[in-house]
Amino acid sequence: MYPIPKKNSMASLLPEYVILGLLEVRPCHGYHLLEYFRAPQHLGYVWKISTSQLYATLKRLEHLLWIDGREEDSVDAPIRTVYWLTEKGRIHLFEWLNMSMPSASTRHIRTEFLSRIYIARLLKYPIQPIIDAQINACIHQLNILREERNQLDDSLGYLAIDLRIAEMNAILTWIQATLGKKLLYE
């Protein structure tokens, strides 16, 4: 009823694994999680999720037993549910962080790769293997695209593949240039 899409499918651009990572840092309620997704210094430029999407995701994760929650009273606020990561959720989180062949789609890199870097930094988890896996996935995709382009004549298909090759080269340049930035190693 609440399936999580395969990690490399286009449909898998869901915030589940990011939420697991945030809850690994510390238990918190949905409103606090939403602040992470909206703040520009956190995930605000990476994710655009609504309040209803966040709570539906929390419900799905709770149904899967990846998280658990408990309602807590507050003197000056409505009752809130505080969520925390279960052992099952922790296993899925670290499988996501250790993905050996992540997607090389631009959309996944812009969302999932940056999210994995962000969560790894929060958890003080090694970032270099995440970067290396993404570089390898991009190089693999680049080789496939070059082979496809070599089989095409001067057509629209050739131009489309050529654009994807240029895009993949730009992404690789960006990832490799980012390796030396202090931001990734704080």
C-alpha cells in the first residue's frame, strides 16, 4: 500500500531517505522537519515539498516501520507527534548513503546527490565514497551516451544525445571542482 519506489527510478525522487537522515540526527516533529526542507541554508534550494506531502511521507514511513512516533503535549502549542528512526529505517538510510551506482540523471544529481551529501555531512559520515560513486555513475552514463551518439547520423537524435553529453561533462566538471571546496569537508 505504501511502496517506496526503486532507488534509481525517476519516481524515487521522494524525500523519504532525507527524512530518515534528519531523524537519525535527532528525533523531531513534522514542523521542524519542514523547516529543514524550506531553509535556504539547508534543503530549501534542493527540495520543494508541501506540508501535506511531508505528513503523507511521515505516515508512509511509519506504516513501513522505518520511523516511529509519539504525540507530545505542549503548553503553548498544539499536540505534536515527535518522530524517530527505527533500526529498520536506519538500515535503509545507510543503504541509500552507500549506493554504489546512483542515478546519473541531472534531476537525480540535483536532488538526490546533493541530499546525500547534505545528510552525510550532518551525520559526519564519509562524503568521498558518495562523490566517487556519483562520478563513476556519470562516467558510465557518459560512455553509454557516446556509444549511442556514434551510431547516429546528423539528426535531431544526434543533437539530443550531444546535448546530454555536454550536460554530463558539465556535471562531472562541477562535481570534480566541488571536491576541493571546504563546504564538503566541514
